[in-house]
Amino acid sequence: MGYIGSHVSILLLEAGHDVAILDNLSNSSVVVLDRIKQITTRLPEFYNMDVRDTSNLELAFIKFHPDAVIHFAGLKAVGESVIDPLRYYEWNVMGSVVLLQVMNKYQVKKLVFSSSACVYGDVAEMPITEISCIAPTNPYGQTKAMIEQILADLVSSDQGWSVARLRYFNPAGAHISGLIGEDPNGIPNNLPPYISQVAVGKLDVLKIFGGDYPTPDGTGVRDYIHVMDLARGHLSALNYLSNESGLLTVNLGTGHGYSVLEMVKAFEIASGKKVPYRIAERRSGDVAISFADPSRAEQLLGWKASLGLNEMCRDQWHWQSKNPNGYRSSCAY
Ligand code: UD1
């Protein structure tokens, strides 16, 4: 029921699927369920539980009888993973192993896994294709790479499995209704929620991490992808898995890179607000440029991002301005 999972749930419900959400609420809110109901008129089943909790996971499988699982559960703050790697290996890697064991036991062998472009690390050649080296630069990225490897081994050991490894680039934006969006705990690490919290007045100033990168304006370039495009990618992957077994690995990005300053400009236009910023030191572990070659996803899934920077900024602002304190504020509707 986090940022990506909530948006995917909406599309699944709208497509007529029955959905059960399993979440330990460590970085999400039950309010999301009401919001999903407002948007789709349907309420997903909800299990308040941890993915590492085998017995409750089994109970959920027995009760719900899933055909397929989309696995979003995991910690995702790079800095925190450097300070407390064991927690990341436990939550992300062990959590995935427990989930796979339970799936195996109940013969549910279709899985879509949330991986990340961070598995590539610092890539010299852009755009990044799926055959670029896997060389993560931090424990968080290592956990994603390890889970990817576990999935590859599992698929080789048993041809009954169908697994999609989706390597997300940089998600941004929110559902067009403004009812759901990204609601990070504390100070955001990622750029889109940071910018929108500055624009709404919750944070004073955006610190731009580095103004001297070898990019056209000196600031870092990333492949921002609208969260609804990303969500559609999951449905395309699920459809693909219903006809194919084996392992699918695809980048989900737009193929276009935008700098931090371009993001700030686009966000100012979309919001009509000034986003004060200052250039600060580079953030350790950051790369100068990262953008996807998304052609494999188009070839295999018929999926392609359709929303651009303006829609991302518009929808990010709609969500943030209606919910200045995320799900903690009273509903603005
Ligand atoms: C980050 C993680 C990546 C993870 C992804 C999840 C790092 C080094 N990388 O990717 O492993 O998969 O989030 O979404 O943390 N920026 C600022 N000021 C800010 C925040 C960001 O200037 O306050 C800049 C960054 O330097 C970068 C760009 O904005 O150039 C995007 O940053 P971010 O949103 O954190 O994404 P990534 O670094 O690509």
C-alpha cells in the first residue's frame, strides 16, 4: 500500500481483478484503502502483516487464493542501508525468501518483482539497457540485485515459475484524482517529493546535490517516469506472465533524462509556486546521468510510457497541494 503498490492496486481493481494487500504499515497508511475505494468504488482485502511472518503469510494465501503476487515490500532508503545494512538484508532479502517459500508451498508461481535501476550502479554508457552490468553501489541496491539472482535461480530450478523483474527508474507524480500519491516518512530522500514539499511550504529550500556534473546545466540527470505509467507496466507484465513462463527482465523508464534544474522549472510552471533552491555538495553515491533504454519493455510487453514531465509535475502538485501532510492530514475532499 506504499507509493507504487497503491497505484497498481487501482489499475488492478479497475481491470476487474480481486486484490489483497499485505502490508506492515511501516511506511504507509490505512487511509490509502479509503482513497482506493473512493477512486475505484471497490475495497481491496487488507492484511496487516509482515512479509517475513511465515504463518500469517500462509493464512493470507489460504484465505485469498492468489493467482499471482506483485512483490513491492521492502525498505528503500540508500543512506539508511549504508548505516544499517543488516536491517536491509533482513527485510528485503529474507522477506523475499519467505514469500517465495510460501508461494512455492501453495503452488502460486507467478511473480512480479519491484526491482530498481540502482542494480546497475554507475554506468558509463547511456541509455542503460538490461544487459548493462549489475554492479550496485550500496546495500539497498545489493538487496535488489540479490533478490533478482534468487529469482533467476528459482526459475532455472523449476520451469513452472513465471517471474518478471521490473527495474524502475525514477517514479514521480500521482494518481490524477490527487487522492493518492507518495507520502514519505520524515524528510524525503527523493527529488519529486522534496520539490513538492518545498513548493507547498513544508520545507524551506531544495538543496541541489551538485552543480558541477558533466551535464548540460551541471545538475544530475534522471529518467523520471509517471507513477501511472509505471503502474501500467505491472499490468502489462502480469498479462505477459499469464502466457509465458520463465524470467522477464525489463527497464521501466521513459528513455528521456531531465536535470534537477529542469525538474524545478517544470514544477514551478505546474504549481505556479516558486521553488527556492541552492546548490550544495554532491551526495555521495550519486551518479551524474541515468536514463533507460525502455525498448525491450515495448517489444515484449507492448508497454511504453505515455505521460511526460508536465503531467508528472501537474499530478505531483495536485496530490501535494490537496494533502500537504500526506495521509496524516484530514481529507481535502
Ligand atoms: C535514488 C537512489 C536509488 C533508488 C531510488 C529510489 C541514491 C543515491 N539513489 O535514486 O538507489 O533506487 O532513489 O527512488 O539515493 N536530488 C537533489 N536534491 C534532493 C534529492 C535529490 O538534488 O534533495 C538530486 C539527486 O542528486 C539526483 C536527482 O535529484 O541527481 C534524483 O535523486 P533521487 O530522487 O534521490 O533519485 P536517484 O538518486 O536517482
